[in-house]
Amino acid sequence: MKFYLLTIFPEFFNSPLRIGLIDKALKRGLIEVEILNLRDYTTDKHRTIDDVPYGGGEGMVFKPEPLYRAIKSVKERDPETKVIYLSPQGKLLHQRLAEELANEKSLLLICGRYEGIDERIRAHFIDEEISIGDYVLLGGEVAALVIIEVLSRLKPGVVGTKDSVDRESFTSGLLKYPAYTRPSDFLGLKVPEVLLSGNHREIESYRRKESLRLTLERRPELLRELELTPEDRDYINSLLEKQRIYLFLIHYPVLNKRREKIASAITTIDLHDLARLSRTYGLKGVYLIQPLEEQRKLAQELIDYWLHGKGGLHNPLRREAMKKLTIVSDLEEAIQEVRNMEKIDPLLVGTDASPKRTYLLPEQLRNLCWEKPVCLLFGTAWGLEDSILDRCHYFLEPIWGRLDSYNHLSVRSAASIIVDRILGIYSFYKKKLLPKNNQFQERLVS
Ligand SMILES: C[S@@+](CC[C@H](N)C(=O)[O-])C[C@H]1O[C@@H](n2cnc3c(N)ncnc32)[C@H](O)[C@@H]1O
């Protein structure tokens, strides 16, 4: 594979290309690099490559003519070369994209500087724009080196064994398991027993599990693209069991329209919908907090109908969900029940439709769920009263649909949306992704 590097600092690449495996790959002809100085494609005596931006503003912009001449000259020599502009506005580089690019015969990597390149070159003479991350570098040279390293690793022969490439983070679709080396005891910190056992099957299985665990905790979205074996699924499920979320539906103290403290009535449909939500997302339970005895009796009668009466016989799936419901008379009782089960104080997380607190993001709460049981508090009527909110350790941001202040959702909808924002990322059961370049996508594009 050949890389053409178009830069105004050719000397930048002197040492990085003379070190380690890249140096060897170049010497063995596994990859080829040709450095092109953009100034060689200028025609004026000052070899000018940039100019001030039209419309004013900071910095300089690469002029179109030298870029055009450079691209044209490479294309004339090597018509199939793919022209890539390294740019923070580009497609984010990831392993799959690298695997696609590694199939190309040659790449022309254009390294920008200052304010970047003239838009007409970007829009008409570039095949692909690639960013190496959501940050801004001083120039594209570092990004070009990243591309050379990532792609070269994929070329057979560049890295010692193919196996070590296949097992790296991302190549397998999973993050790599942790590595240990001698000594087996370092300051009392021991290497896991299994790695010293010499039992290769057990070591394989341990490493696979560690990869799954790390990926689930740090980058769960990667698991969506992966074919999981039944053993993987069982293991992931056992890990997800450790995320303990309880949902508290509070009927007192809540607010009415005039912002007065009231007790609200139980709504039957809340019971059904929250029970089904809880079963679907693996929540540990739903506590209905209701101080009015008559109301509690009514709700218990309904639950019993599904658990022990005709309802459950007719619809066992609904019975399974309704098992998630527990009725208690106040918040303290609900917290105590969770404490008894978990043997640790749960985190109380308030939800509120009006923006007046400092908020946790759903992904931050998702990470906390690995450490502690979490109770999500939802208010009925016009929302939770301050005495409840003041007890909460954290708050979740109100749900905003659009750029206006209308967000009057039912508590059932709000709970579903919030739970999905926290746990929906783990929904990789029987996923069927559209294959790349399939007809449906092509139709969308055309
Ligand atoms: C200072 S940057 C230009 C930033 C540009 N004005 C902007 O705000 O997007 C100069 C050059 O560095 C390179 N560069 C900067 N950040 C990059 C990134 N994250 N990935 C790839 N190339 C990058 C590009 O070639 C860019 O033209």
C-alpha cells in the first residue's frame, strides 16, 4: 500500500517513519510513503501556499491552485488513488473505517494547517474527509501518521503474528482484556490465578469474559454490532443483573396545579405500564408510594387479580410484569425495603419537569448503576414536592422534546424515556442490523 503525504512540513515525518515496525515495513516494501511538499506546486517566486480568508477573520487558508496541481499530478501517475483530507469536520476514524481504507491501493493524505483548505478543493476534489478525534490539532500531519500506523498494522507481515492484530481492541469488536507480565506478585497485587494455571481453555474463556465485561462497562454501544454466542449472552446477563434500578412512583407529597401539597390517586394504567417497563428493562422493582389506605387496597386488589386471579391465568405475561409491583405507604418504607435487599443505602435520583437543579446525564447515572443501587423517583400529579427533591442525591434533567418549553408527558411516558436513556444502550437482544450497502440504504441515498 502506498501513502502520498501532501504537507508544507515534509521534515515533520523524518523520525516517525524511521522507527520500529513502520521503519521495518518501509524497508521490506510492505508499505511505501512518498512525501510531497505543497510548495513544490506553487508558481510564484515566494512559493505562496496560503492567503487571507474572504470575508475577513483570523488565520490563513490554503490556496486552491497548489492543492489542485498536487492532486492532479498524483492522479495522473496513480489514477486509482483515494484523496483524503484530514480534518476535524471529517468522518471519525475507527477500526472498521480503517479496515475499509486498508483495501485501497494508495491514499493521498492532505495535511492542512492554519484555518484549513479552500472550500472548493474540499467540495470537489476530495474523496473522503477524515478526523482522528473530536479535538483540533495544529495540522494534519499527526492525523496522517495515525492513519499510516492504523492501516499498516492491518497489512499482513507488518505486525509479527496476525493473531495479535485480531485480538486487539476493536478488531474483534470488543475492548481487549487486561494484560499482565512477571512478577506474579507486585507489591502484593496478584496476577489472576487462572492466567498461571496453564489451562488454555480456561484462559481463553477468562479473557473473553474480561473483554465482554470491559466493553459492557466502558463502551456498551460496541456490543450492538457484534454476534454474541449464547455463552456471551449468559455472561452479559449475569453482569447486567448487577445494575439495580428501582422505580418509585410517588403519590404523596406531590403538587397540584396551584403548587399545593396533596396526595394523588393511583392511576390503573400507571401500574400496568410501569410493571411492563420494569420487566422489559430488567428493573428490580416498582414501588407505589401511597399513604391513603383505601387507595392502597384498591391497587392491591388489582395486582392480586393479575397475580392470583383470572387475569394472570388469561395473560401470564402480564402476571410476570405485575410481580414487579409493591405498594407501600411512604418513601421511607420503600427505601428501607431496598436497603434490606441490597444491604447498602441506595442512591435517590429525582426527576422533575422544571429545570431548577444540577443534573446528571443519563450516561453518568448508567455508570453509577455499576456501583450502587439506584432509586428513580417519579412524581404523580404536578410533580414531586420540595421535601422529596431535597432528599435526592442526584437529579436527572427534564425531558425536552424540542427547542421549546412544552414537556407535559405522562409519568408513564417520562419513566419509559428516562429508563431507555439509561439502559436502552444494552438492548442488543436479537438485533438485526441492515447490512452495509444494502438496497434500502441505497434507496434512501438516491
Ligand atoms: C487548526 S486546524 C483547522 C481547524 C479548522 N479551522 C476548524 O475549526 O475545523 C489545521 C489542520 O489540522 C488538521 N486537523 C486538526 N484537527 C484534526 C483532527 N481532529 N483530525 C484530523 N485532522 C485534523 C486539519 O488538516 C486542519 O486543516
